[in-house]
Amino acid sequence: MISLRIKRADRLVAMSVLGTLVVVWLILVGFDALLQFGKQLGKLDKNGFTATQAAAYILLTIPRRLYEYFGNAALIGGLLGLGGLASSGELTALRAAGMSKLRIAISVTGVVALLTLGVVILGETLAPVGDQRAQEMMVRYKSSNIGLTTDSGLWAKDGQSIINAKNARLLTGNTIGAGVQLDDVRVIHLTEDGQVSSFDHARLAEHDGVKWTLKDVRSTNLDATGVHSSTVPVKPWDTKLDARVLEQSVVQVDNLSMHDLRQNMAYMEANGQNPGSFAVAFWGRALYPLTVLVLVLSAMPFAFGALRSGGMGKRIFIGMLFAIGWYFFQKAVVSFGTVYGVHPLVANLAPTVLLAVGATLYFRKHG
């Protein structure tokens, strides 16, 4: 029976892991932000884009980058922290004093759990807001006639028409270039003197890479004889709205908060559509804390074996190899589940369960 009372040995392990985790986390986020800043500098002088605005864009996305890289930082930082204790002989001393491998692993997982709580809050508050502001900024510099607001969606001016859409998303999840879809589209046609001449309200507007199409359209015309309405299932849409700009400005599904994902899922289900990538992302976010903790716990056996005789380079290599392998394994399982109609909860949970089973078997055998 493992006692959960915190001891000095637990604090020693926790502080060692905390220090290396924070350093690794900042390095990963800083390196990624620096690369992206360099990429944004290549857009200078286009539509008035400046270095200051490029820096502002990167700063707005820092919360999301912190959220994305925390899992890898926790894994690598945990291995480095315990590896440092192993190299100095302190890990061997802890084991000789009667501290089991499982208890040491729980000490590591405990400090990670506290940080994970803060990261989850960050991922549901500052990260989505920052991404939305960053995307709004990029839309303004890519196109002068398109605007985005958090509350009312997309607004655009197309000649003598004003366009409003509740939501914009990529047709195939996060794949740029595959087309874009707008929900709840309203097109107001104006005369030369600014009077409303007609009004179109469509459930969907899709751009398949070639042309725009409105679906489930109700058209209303205003003339001297009165108001006339008609409904058609499909209507070609002759607009100069830049689909490529919209694709690049859509906030990626994985970067939305759970609240926003759930709203999109409810909207699509109410309209008889498959929530698809929104459901996959929602359950991925919901299971994020569990996934991080199991990932860290499953990597701990390396600290009791191969890391004892290796240097820092070897620990980083093993940590990165484990993280990369996990990333591709999880993506493969989720993609497999999507193709074969497995519920997103099951598809996202299955890899974590397999890791948990493996970690359980190890600690049962080796204590």
C-alpha cells in the first residue's frame, strides 16, 4: 500500500523534476516562437505588415504554444530530472532507503498534475482568445474587405453586397487547400444609393477550391410591388470573397476551447451534420490531463534503467523518441477510429489506456 503523505524525499524528487521541466518547456516554446517569428518577418511590407505587428502576433499565440508543448516538456523534463538524480547517486540512495519505484514515479506525476491543472485553465481561457485575436490580425493584413469578430462571426464587403457568416471552418478538418465552409450565411445586396434591394440567407456556403455554392437558400427581393421570397436547395454564388484568405484565417479546430468545440458540435448535430473533427478535438481536449499524466508515468521506467548510465544527451534522445513515437501512435489510432466510425471518446482514450496498462504491468513486476 502506497502512502500518499508527502515526505522530504517526495519534495526532493518534485523540485528536481520541476526545475528541468520548466527549463525544457521554455526552450521548446521559445524555439518554436522564434522560428515562427522568422517566418512572419518574411511578410514584412505586405499590406503594411511591420516587425512590431509580427511580434504582437507571436505574443498572442504564446499561451497556445505553452499548452501544446507542455506534454512533451513534462515527459522530457521528468526524464532529465530523475536522470540527474540517478547520475548523482541520489536515486540509488532513495531506493536503498526503501522508496519504491512506484512511489518515486508518483512524486514526479504529482508535481506534473499540479502544473497540468494550470495548463488546462490556460488552454481554455487565454490560448483560444489569443489565437482568435492573432487570426483577426492576420485577416486584416491579408484582406482589407474581410473582418472577424468573436461574437458575430465573419463580415465582408463584396462590391455592393455585405456578407455575414456565423462561423468559418475548413471542409476537411485542418487541411489547408481543401476548401472552406461558412455557416449561417447572410448576403445583403445594396443599390447604388445604399438601399437594400435583396437578401439571401443560406444554411451553408461552400468553396470546393473552384467555386462558391450556397445551400438551403431563402432569397428575398424588395421592389416597388412588395417583398417576394423563394427557397432553393442549391444556388451558385458569384462572389469575389477570397476563399484562400478565409482558409488561412480559420482558427484551427485543435486550438478552440472545449466550450467552442461543444457549441460547434451542437450546431452541426442540430443541422443533421457529422461533428467529425470537432468531436475528435473535443475529446482530445477533455482527456488531455489524463493523457499527460499517463504519458509521464509511462516514461518513468527509463529513469530506473537505461538513464542511470547515460548522460544528458541520452536522456533527451530517449525522451524525444518516446514523445515522437507516442505522437504518431496516438494520431494513427485516432485516424483509424475516424475512418472506421469508432466513437471519438474511444479513439482518443484507447492509446492512453494501452500506456496505462503497460505502466501498471511494469510497476507490478518491479515495484
